[in-house]
Amino acid sequence: MTDTGPTERELDVLKVLWELGEARVRDVHEAMNRQEECAFTTVQTLLRIMAKKGLVTQRLEDRTLFFTPVHTREQVSSRFLTRVFDGALSKLVLNMLQAEKVSVDEMRELERLVAKARRQKQKED
């Protein structure tokens, strides 16, 4: 991953690629247009820049380029956690809970997810 990481728009592209896996420019463009309209050439340019930055790989098949993210969503999230919160997950969660208006139901859901992750971790150990 580049030192600066993906820009906000590049992150939008990565989100699509994480969902689709390998995809053509047209596939990424269609998925992004469901959220917010953008030009095909914009997506094409973003993917070229991202390939140069090492954020995606490209494969040519019958004159069609296919793009794949180099890093998983988890790897990018982990890097963000390390760079912004010194690797402390609790700092991230506390920051998000303070910054956002979190409902009681959302907090219960977070507690449920933490409990599920704890059980899974205990099984692995």
C-alpha cells in the first residue's frame, strides 16, 4: 500500500472491488453509479492511478482490463488503526462512540458482535 493510502474516491473504488473481487472498469462504474453518478472516464482514470500507486493489479484479457485490489478490507482497516490510533482498537471504538450519535440498539448490536468475536477467538486458542 502506498504511504499516503487511498484517497476518498479511491476508497470508494476499493469498496466496490472488495465486493466484486476482480472487475472490469464497466463493472466498477455501474456499481459506483448506484451510489452517486460519476463518469466512466473518471472511474477508468482512478483505476489507472490506483494501479500505478500499487492499490490494484490489472490483468489484460482479450483487450479488456480486469482490476483486483492488492489489499483486503481487513488489511486496509488494520493499517488505518495502526496509523491513526497506534493500533489500539479500544481507542478507535471509543472515538467512534463519542463522535457519532449511537443508539442503545446499536450499542447492543456492538456488544453482540464483540461477544461473538470473543467466542470465536476462544475457540481458536
